[in-house]
Amino acid sequence: SDQQQDRSRMAGAYDKVGGAVTLNSGTIPGLIKTTVEFGIMTAVAYFTESGPLKHFAAEDYKMFCLGCVSYFFVAYWFVMRQGTTKAALNPPDLVNSTDPGIVAKMKNIDRTVGNMLEQMPIIFLVLVPYALWVNPIRAGYLVFAYVALTILYPFLYDMGAPILFASTFPRYFIAYYMAGALMLTSLRT
């Protein structure tokens, strides 16, 4: 049918080769997307950050520390939302239901935690050194923005793409920006 043909042409769809199912790899598209976004945000960092790696006064870390605590709070909120939904508030037969409405709600809960955990090491990999040696005040504002965008995820998840990208893409850009700033500032040192 036309609908099946349309689905097979979509990104991430699979092809049948000689009757066998084969998975299309996202390796090259992922590399291209990462390269373009990193390049764009590095260009932004080129004009907004200056100088070599530096040391900063303790008071410059206030917003950064508060932002990290807010991220910690939201992370635990999402994990506790998942845990209480699955283990404390609902019987197993409801949690494991095949009802489409229940399945959709459980997928929202699970993907909210999954997305947060997938992105957490990436953001902290660039956030901490960026705050320590590039710009702790801006790092504080960026982590608060990151947290606000993370909070949007469960509310936008059910709307799917492209609406969900309002939560995810800006968070990618924040990470790319800090990574680009780290690279440039290191090269300027």
C-alpha cells in the first residue's frame, strides 16, 4: 500500500533485502547532524566567548551551583514520577496493560526518564569544564535554560515530532555551544 511505502521511505525505516529485514544505520546522518550543529554553535561561541582558559572567583559560581541543584531536583522528580507510577500508585496489571492509552502514558513516563539519562552525561561532560574555566556565570544561566527545556519534555512528548524538538534541539545547541567554547578557549590559551 501507499502508506507502507511512505513508512519505508522515512528516516529510520527498515528495508527488505532478499526477503530479510535490514536496519538502516544512522551513523552517517548522525555524524553530519553533529558536525553541522557543532560547527554552527562553535561559530556562535567564537563571537561570544573570549580569551584563554581562566580561573574565577567563588562568587562567580553561584548561578552555576543553583542551576546544578535545580537539574538534580528535576532529575529526581522524573525518576520518582516513573518509580511511583510503576511501583507505588498502580497495580502491575495496569502498569503492564496493553490498553493503548495506558501504553502511551507509560511510554511518556519511560522516555522522559530515558531522554534525561541519555543526555545527562553529555551535558555534564561540557557543562562542568565550561563553568570551571570558560564562563561560570553564563554556565549558570545555560543550565537553568537547560533545566526549563528538560521540564517541557513530558508535556510535549505526546505531541511527537516536530513539537517535541522544542525541548530537545535547544538542549543539544546548549551542549554544542559549551563544547565549542571549550575548544576555542583551549586553542586560545
